Amino acid sequence: MNKSKDKFEQLLMDSFYAAIDAADPHKVVPPHVPVGFEGDVVVVGAGKAAASMAAAVEETWPEKDLSGVVITRYGHGEKTKKIKVLEAAHPIPDQSNLKATQEMMQQVDKLKEGDLLLALISGGGSSLLSLPVEGVTIEDIRKVTEDLLRAGTSIDHINAVRKHVSQVKGGRLALAARARGAEVLSLIISDVVGDNPSDIASGPCSEDFSTYADALWYLSQARVDTPKAILEHLRNGARGAIEETPKIGDVRMRSVKNKIVANSFKGLQAAAAFFKENGMRPVIIGDDITGEARSVALQVSRKVRLEYSKPRRKPVVLLSGGECTVTLDKGRIGKGGPCSEFLLALAQELQVDSIYAIAADTDGVDGNGESAGAMLRPDTMKRAKEMNLDPEVFLKEHNAHEFFRLLGDSLDTGPTRTNINDYRAILIP
């Protein structure tokens, strides 16, 4: 079921695309391509924006004899001429991720003194880059990733575990290049709060702030059934039998540069400028709004009520970014993700019929659903009641995508080929 959009709904959709446009690889990557570098260049990368970033490098540097491999999610590819694009599974890795990462690392093996490794990194790279340490299988990685996601573990804690059982993450990609005498430049589209290169795609070219002991602690707190091989490897690392990931001050990381070329805040700024041009008052409440989706909805609803109670001469739009989580109860795994669950919980909290809102993942896929997120219209809850759709039931079953799909309010954007985290806009006419 599809509904035609009124003025405010269309403005919300256009603002989403304004935010995405601010992170378009074809616009944000070119200014940082080192076109003056004279040596050989090997391009590698991983993430939902990797293919588009690779295409942007080729367009900016047509005369350069580039080679390399980048890995992106299935369906997020883009045509390139010199740099090979491989597609693999996300968010749970499988054999396709292992084979793709092995092929990428074969390109790194070709580096020599005076060469440059150009790494194109974006959100989603943690899952896409999957090359476990010896003794750990891709099935082990798959199981621990799936269990941690189900437990609602924060992405930085998941990444701490993944870094310490990987041959690529936690700075190890950069170390492999530096061991061959190559310089390293990593161009990054950030999808994490704080924009720390170590947190984006598990920081393949960055010093790591987590330890083996941290990884063990996070696993114990999540109370998951961790594969034996992973536990043994982490315990050996914690007692010093295995070398740690590179830390700040590690001399091996000299000649390694990480540059953030796009992030959530720039996307929110672009959306704010768009709303201002259209006669509204935008308010950015933060690009670091994180936590359980329903809890975040409760916090944001208080800000909405406060703005709603004030007199206003023009419509107000509350903008926010960040990354919510959804903790799945056993036996209750529906369709959707943090964006749609946030929006449904917000509707439940507000219970008003004059507010518009949008919540969508900027990569075009919200959790395990088929949509980017959803739109909240003034009559959403009324129509739900007429169709006998109980919002609380859908929330308990973590099935928000299905709720909005049945109402015709889900957002189907397709892959955006970029990723700067979640986008949320609440419009008060």
C-alpha cells in the first residue's frame, strides 16, 4: 500500500537525500585523492560505500595505473574499470567474506618500498573484512557476531572482539603494508559516534584502543556461548602469549594517515540547511544519540513535547543522528531494525496527530528489514487502529518494519552506496 506524500512528508524525504548527498563518495572522496603521488598505488577497502569510493578514485585519477580490490555488501556494488569490486555477506559473514578478504590481502602482498596503500573504509567493513587468526574459523566468527548482535551488544564492544581475532582489523592491515615498506593513506566515511578511525570498520589502518582483556570482558557481559577457539585465542592474548594490536606510539604506524571525509554531523548540517531554505527552524539535537531504540525514543519524545508546547512562528524540525541498538528476546525476531523500532516507539510515546517524522539508515537498509526505515504521518496511529494493528505487539516482537509496511509507511530507497549512520528528523508544523 502506497500513499501520496503531502508537503511536509516530501520535505522529510528530500532532507534525507540532502543528508546522503553530503556523504556521496563521488563528492567527498576526490579532494583527498593523492594525485601527486608518483609511486605505485594499490587500492583496497571495505564497507557499504567501498565500491562507490573506488569508482570516485578512478574518476579523479584516470591517468594512474591503479590496481586493487574492495569489498562491499551484496547489492551495493558499482561499476569500476581498474579496481575490482567483490560483494559479500553483511552483517553476518560467511565464506564469501573470507574469500574476498583473502583476495584483497593478495593485493597487499604485492606492495614494495615506496608504494602507497590507499584504503577506502566505510561502515559495514567490520563484517565484510573477515580473515580470522589461525585456529579460528569463519564459522566461529559468524556465530559470535550473530550472538552479540542478538544480545544488543554495542558496536564498539563487538568490534573489540572482532579486532582481536582478525588478521586485518585493529590496525593489522596497515601493519601488513608497512612491513613491505609502503605508505598508507586511509580515506574514511564515518558511521560511528565520535568519528574515531579505530571504531570505523574495526580500524584496519588505525591504532587500537581496546585489548584482549577488554574483548574477554565484553563477551562475559553479553553472556553469549563463545566458541572455544575464540576464547582460547583471547585468553592467550590477555596473558601476553600473543602480540597485541598496535597502540598509540607504535613506531610501525608511522607513515600511516587516516582521514575522515564524511560523517553524520555533516549530513545533519546539510539537512538543517535544506530545512532552513524551506522556511523552517532546524534544531540539531546531536549526532551522538545512542542506546536501545525504545529508550532513545523516550528521551527524544521529551524534547519533542518541549518544542511542541512552545509558541512558534514557523515549523520546527528536530534532527539527530547516532546509532541505536535492539536487543532481541529469544523467540521474538521480527523484521526491521533500530530506525523503524525507534519511530514506532516514538509514536507510542507521543500519541499526537500533528507531527511528522522520519527515521532511516543512510545505507538504505535498516537492520534485517528490506527498507531504509519508515515515515511517521499525523494519521499513522489512527490508520493502525482502523487496521487492528497493535503497536505494542509489534514492538514486543521487534517487528516494526512489518507494522510500517502494512500501513504503506516504510521507506524503500534501495542501496545508497554510502553510510553515515542513522538519520532522524521530527517535524512539528
